[in-house]
Amino acid sequence: MTTIALGMPAARRDPRDAPPTDGRPAVPELVDRFGRVARDLRVSVTSACSLRCTYCMPEQGLPVPPREQMLQPGEIGRLVGIAVSELGIREVRFTGGEPLMRHDLAEIFAASRAAAPGIDISMTTNGIGLDRRLPALLAAGLNRVNVSLDTVDREHFRLLTRRDRLDAVIAGIRAARDAGLTPLKLNAVMMRETLADAPALLRWALDNGAQLRFIEQMPLDADHTWARDHMVPASELLAVLGQAFELTEVGRDDPSTPAEEWLVDGGPATVGIIASVTRTFCGACDRTRITAEGTVRSCLFGDDETDLRGLLRGGAGDAEVADRWRAAMWNKQAGHGISLPGFAAPERTMGAIGG
Ligand code: SF4
């Protein structure tokens, strides 16, 4: 069996070439060399965003590929259908950039729903414009949303996102809640600049019927300013929250679920912490990603990508597309390797991969 050093990217190759499949068992699922099976599909639909969060985007935004280089709704629907019917995918989440930047998002959901009628469709969003778009998205098949919100302090929000749009985000969250999209989850990246705001954010989430999860910042920012000794580890956040709430650890039911849960003031409300850096869960990772341009990205931190768009547009059948996807995932690296000597951040930043 070929081994891949923990966290080290595989050698770069042309994304149009088929990856090696030596030693791969003849099973339909997306297995990798480390025994993991991908069940959770993340589909990025754009690298454009209406915010400029410092941990993700450069101030001027990321380049957005020309429309013809991006997957179109029918192509996305076809890939979702292949993922579910041929490859054992059980969850589909749309990401970006910001998915709401795509004006054809409802068409994307409708095509995915038609290709995989039984699957839940969820979306990670910054919530801006969600209140206006929600009726059409619900009609197209959207089931759940995770909204990114790092602070409810207006000035801190403006500084972190480089945009004064807190009210628009809150309107989006409340629209999702009022539409009955449950569980309604909020994602907050733990930043030193907003650490003191964490208790108020948790209180706000509880008051608004949302489940809050804090996420350790990873080195995926476009400005490459991430530093291990500057990031906020889960232990420090817990200490801050512990001054305002009584927290009781309940852990996680499923090892592939990244969030560890704590009961808040005896429950039933909980808060989640995704300790991506200090308590890595790569060994149980069950994710596979499709970029907006139609490449398989087996790991957030692996620059090795495999093109499916060319196969789709070249007339390949579903079986050929599925085989290429399987080969891509067979070569998934062991983990992010952030703590290893020689770690290098991936070329694509979070906004260009999808979270
Ligand atoms: S870095 Fe993320 S995508 Fe890569 S193996 Fe770890 S959990 Fe999975």
C-alpha cells in the first residue's frame, strides 16, 4: 500500500489526470487509504462573498472564475445524483464563498433535489439576503441552514468582516427561524478580537432558538496572518464562557461529527466547539468536497484536485464520473498536519474551497 505522510500534500499532478488507485478495494463508496469513508458532500458554488472576514478573504475579495468555468445547476445536480446513488453520500451541504451570491441558487437546489429526492439539502451562509431569498429556496428544496456569525457587537462585526452588515445577518437568521428551518445552527470562528464577545453571542443564540458552535481558526486565510500562538484554542474559549455559564461536557455521539457539545446551565440547550486545530478529528473525517469549478477536493488542506467538470462536459457516463471521484478520494491525505514541522497552508483559501 502506498503511504502518505500525515498532513503532507500528495505530489501535484494535472487535475485532468486520473489519480492512482493501487490497492483500492472494489467497493462503491468513497473509501481512502486510511480506512475512512466519505458520506458528507460539500459543494462550493462560488468564491464570491458579500463580506470580507479577515480570517477568510482578502480586503479586495477573491477572484471569481468566469461563468463558463463554474459548474451550472444541471451539472451540480448531476454530481449530487451520482454522489448519492453511486457513492453512498448521505448529506449534501452547499457552501461558498457565499452561496447567496449565486442568482441561480434555487435552480441549483431544485436540480439537486430532482437528482436525489430523499436527501436533506443544507447550506452554510452568512445570512445576508436570506430573508428575501428564503421563499424561493424553500420551494426549491432547502431543508437547513448554518449561518456564520462571530459576534453581535456591531463595531466588532464591522471590523472583523470589513462590512457594516450585522443587521442584515440578523434578519437572515430570524427569517430562517421563523420559517421553521431547524435545527438552526450558528457558526462562530474564535478570533482574539471577538473572544470577549463570546458569552453575549451565546446568550443571543439561546434567546433566538439557535444552536451555536464555535470553531477554532485554521490557517486558511487569504492574508496568511494565522499564527498558532495568536489563535484562540478551545480551552481558552471554554474558560471565557465558563465565567458566564455553567458548562457540562457531553462530548459527541458520532466520531465523524466535528463539534463536541457542552450543556449550558444544565441544559437542554447546548453549545458546540469544533476544535479543528487543538483536538483534530481528521482520523474520522467523512467529507468530500466539490469546488465551484468542478474539481474534487478530498481534503480542505490538500491542494491535490481532480477535475470532474471536463468529464461531465466531455460526455462521460455516470459510472466514469463516479470512478474518477472514487480515485480522487482514495488518495485523500491523512489530515491537515497543522502541528507538523514543515506544514504549509494550502494554495486555495477557505473562501475558494468552501467550508
Ligand atoms: S483537514 Fe478537514 S477535510 Fe482534511 S482530513 Fe482533516 S477534517 Fe478532513
